[in-house]
Amino acid sequence: MGSEAGPARNRGGTDGRPGADVSAEDGRVLVVDDDPVNRAILVGSLEAQGYAAGMAADGREALRLLRTDGFDVVLLDLVMPVMDGFEVLRTIKADERLRSVPVIVVSALEEMESVVRCIEMGAADYLAKPFDPVLLRARLRASLASKRLDDVVAAHLLEIEELAEQLKTRNRFIQETFGRYLSEAVVAELLESPDGLRLGGEKRKVTMLMSDLRGFSAIAERLEPEQVVRVINNYLGTMADVILSWDGTIDEFIGDSVLGFFGAPVARPDDARRALACALAMQKGMEDVNARNRSEGLPAVEMGIAVHTGEVVVGNIGSEKRAKYGAVGSQVNLLARIEAFTCGGQVLISERTLGEAGHGIVTGLSLAVRAKGFPEPLRVHDLLGLVEAPHLHLGRRAEEMRPVDPPLKAVFTVLEGKHVARVEEPAEVVALSPRGAAILTSATVEVLSDLKLRIVGPGGLLPGELYAKVLPSPDGGPVRLRFTSVPVELEPLLSP
């Protein structure tokens, strides 16, 4: 019997003519029966109907053929040596690769118990011997239709699994790319919206903010390297948390500067207003930064922030080995120019941002300034708060200065960036405080420009250089200065 096992030779086509080619498209059927006569009858009937047929004389051979040659339907006898039909059926349904193959039991056992047992074990149908060829044909067609449907479903499930894996890869990429400088809420929004992410680069209207510590270079010169790092990390860590809490995007850290923006990769109607709220919250966050600094024996620091709205190009910037999602364009440069005009504790916003943010913006003085590299004057506003967020309001109290009598002689130079803009000009210091001064001078100095001030003592210039920003003087009196850096040598002079 074993020598007869294996695929049967095609003996007829769909038209019943001997020798005609038989297409396996109609289905491949495996006949499993230990009786060679029964096998021959079944195979002949199948091939006459256009099926490709194979045969096995026992259960073990049937399982081997199923695993190696692939069949669409099994016609299975129950009473066989070596391995009976029940065991073959059990093995087929337990095998993940074979369980979708329909099994039609063809047996002389007509007891209802055997029929029920086979159906419960997963058999597609049951035919009693001798079988009716017409009934066999109908059962085969039904089983093959079911098998093809299962194959389609399996193919679709495989496709779904592949798409799911691709989605996992995409989501993993988004999380790795954005997770460190976007809030969890924004990352989740990107993951849920396949069309919400364009990394190749696109032009977007965004509201940007830039913060910078005032006078930190001079402070850093007096600290040990590890202390400088602690101050920077205390500051940057707090600012990053605040930006992310307002669903902003952190573009980058540059030394003691932070650049962030609102409006990319996810744009929202309230981007400009959230940027203003974020800037106010950042200034409030400096209280925590300095409390931590004091607890670690580190100096207090001050920060200025600029906020501006404009069109920039956003996208993945860098190389294959190192890249970031960031913004580039002239509006970023303009933002940096505005930031250079800020004093410690101040938020300056552009006219366009004020218009984009809507009603209820509380501002102080408004000034027209000239930004280097931009021909037209730019109007900026001192942001104080938002009507809906009184807890973020920045109080502006005029600092009391003590008169200096007689006035102190001084000289100053106007700075452009880190460079001296012109020669020294004489001045007299007529009032002082730990954070500022009032000076009289015949020279013209623009509001928000930066000065380097030297005090002249009886024996000449005193050691140490004061760096300051020119504040507006509403009464037209002495030029008011806000110190951005005070050397240790001059701290006793400024103390009450």
C-alpha cells in the first residue's frame, strides 16, 4: 500500500477526455484511503471532474504530502492502519499551517457518533461509502469555495500584519525623532494622523520664541566649569518643561539660549496665544530656577524672551547621521534681533504676534526699534500678561534708585552684539541701585541699546565693567540703565 502513495497522474480533463491537460486552478485534492480500489475510484472521479488529485495509503504519508506538496481539500478515510483518520484529522487541525485545509471524511462508518465526532474535531463534511458522485462534487465545490475564502482572508490578514509592522516602524520613528522636543500630546496627535506629518520641509506660519540669560558670560567666568553646567541645566531643564507643557516644539539649545516654536509640526488656531502664555510661564519659572540655584550655592540669573510670528521653512534638517526637526528663514534671524533688545525678566513681542494672538493681551510700553539687517523699523511691545491668566501676569515695579551726590564720573561705549560700536563717551552717574543706574550724558543713545559702563574713581578707572541696557525714559530726564552684568568688584558700590 505504501508504494502507491503519492500524487496520482492526471488521467482526464474537465471535459472527461483522456489525456487532456488538467489545471490545478480547480483545486488539488488528496485522497487518503488504505484500500487501493477505493483510492483509484476516487482519484478517477476527481480527475474526470477537473481536479488535480493525489493519494496516500495511510495517515503518516498523508501528513507528509500535505506539508510538502500542498493540497486544497482532503478526502479522508477513518479506518486505516498505522494512523487512523481520527488521528490524522486531529493532527491537521492542530497544525497552524494545515488547519485551514478542509477535510471531508469518506467512510463506511455510518454511526452518528462517528459523524458527530468528526464534525466536532473540525471536519468540513462527512460522506458515507458508497458515495454519490454528484453529492461528492457538491461537497467538494463547497469546501473549495470555503478554502479559497480562507486563503483570501489569510492573505488580507498577512497584508494587515505587514501594514501594522510598517505603522509600528513609522510610529517608532516619530517617537524617536520628536519625543525629546515635543510634548506627549503633540506626539500622540502625530501618531494618530498619518497626514499630519511632513518631514521633507514645508513653509509654515509659526510663532517663535527665543530666550537668553542676560549677562551669563560674565557670570560664567566667575564659576567653576561644573557650576556653569549646573546653572545651565537648571535653567534649560525648567524652560524645556514649560515649553512642552504648552505643546510647543523645542528647536534647539544654543549655549544659554532656547529656541522654540508653535505651529509645526502640528498647527493650531491658538498657536500665537499659547506662545505668549508660554513665554510668561517661562519668566515665572525663573523663580524656581533661582530657588534651586540658591539652594546649590549658585548665583541667581535673569532671562529675556522675544516672541515673533512669521513664515519659515520647517522640516528635518541635518544629515543621515544627525538631524533635527527645526525652522530656518529670515524670520528666525529677526526673532534673534528682537531678543537682543530684551532685559532680564522681560518678554518683548512683535506687532505681528500681537495681532495674531487676539484680544486681551496686556502690554506695557511699545517701541519702534531698528533690527540689524532689516531696513524697516520694527515695533515691539512689552508683554505683561493675558486677561484669562492673571497668575502669569508680570509685575513691573519701578526700582527705586538712591541719588549719588556728588555724581560719579563714568565713561561708556555702545555695543553692537559683542563688539564696540563707537568710542567712549563721558557720563555722570546721578543715581544707583543694585540693578540699574541713571546717567547724564550729552551723547545720543537709543532705547534698548547695550552699553559697557566704566566708573571713574579718584585714581582713574575702577576695576570691573558694568554691562547695561538703555531703558525708556518717559520724563525725558537722565538716561535709565538696567544692568545685565555686574562685576564682583563693583557690587559694594551698588549696594544701598
